[in-house]
Amino acid sequence: MRIELKDIKAGELEQEYSCSLADFPDLQELAGVDDLKFYPPFEFKLRLQRSGKFIEVDGQLHAVVRLKCGRCLHHYRLPLAESFSFTFVPQPESCETEEEVELAAADLGLTCYQDDVLELQEPLQEQLLMAIPISPLCDVSCRGLCPECGVNLNVSSCECVKKPFNSKFNILADMNFKKT
């Protein structure tokens, strides 16, 4: 997944990519960890705009992943459809002076390129990883598991007696306060 700057004619280029798991080594390492599974192909639609040496990339990704719900622990498939954008800048020459501190391009959220070639693998992989939810839920109304017996409350109810929260303020619940 490489694009040469000379291919961006008239300052704009549109590209589509259909990728497999083999195209993204970091995703291969994550596959199977915490029951995360990827279902290729991963579809990317990109629009590149060139402004001098800066290249703005606007894109959309479509993918499907299998996740484990954080409440009920059941597996479910989640279609991902996200829009994203990032900017390519030329690789800066290294600065050897110790007195001056410069921010690296990565610190500014920029992606560097060298030799007039844009490498898309790493930034597209990042976008796909950022689209995966941190706390996955199979449904917003998921009731999760009973903390006492472990039954899935989405499927059935349980007869567990809910223990009151142990708080020193529980005594105030039984007190009657009269307004004067």
C-alpha cells in the first residue's frame, strides 16, 4: 500500500483498498487476544489532497470484528464504519543541537513520508485499531451477569438476594426527619 507523490495529479487522488489480515502485522498479534477476531476484508476508501509537500488524507473504513461484551461476556460481531483523516509531511532532517527542543511530527499527530512515497500500511492499521471500542457492549441495554450467581440477566432472572451496599450512611435511610 504505497502511493508516490507523482501519482497525485491535479492535487487530488481517490483510492480504494481491500485488505486482508496479512497486510497488518499488529492486527495479527491482537487476533485471538481477549477473544478479539477480525473478519477480512477491510475496506478503505481514501481521498488524498496535495498542498505543496503536505498530503491530507480523508478516508472511510469498513470492517467487521468479533468482540466479547464487557457485561455479559458473550461474543458478538460488530460492523465498524468510521471516517478518519490524517496528514502526511516530509520526514524532517534530524536536529543535532541539544539546546533546542523540537516536537516530532508524531507528537503533532502527523505521519512522515520519505523519498516522495507514502506508506499507508501503518496509518491505516492505526485507524482500524482506533475504531475498535475500548469497552465493548453487545447492546446498550445489556444487563450483564448477576454478581452473586453469575447468571446472564439478559437471558433469565435469578433469585439472589441483593446485599445492600455497606455504607455508614445506610442508617440514615430508616430515620424520619420532620420539617419544621
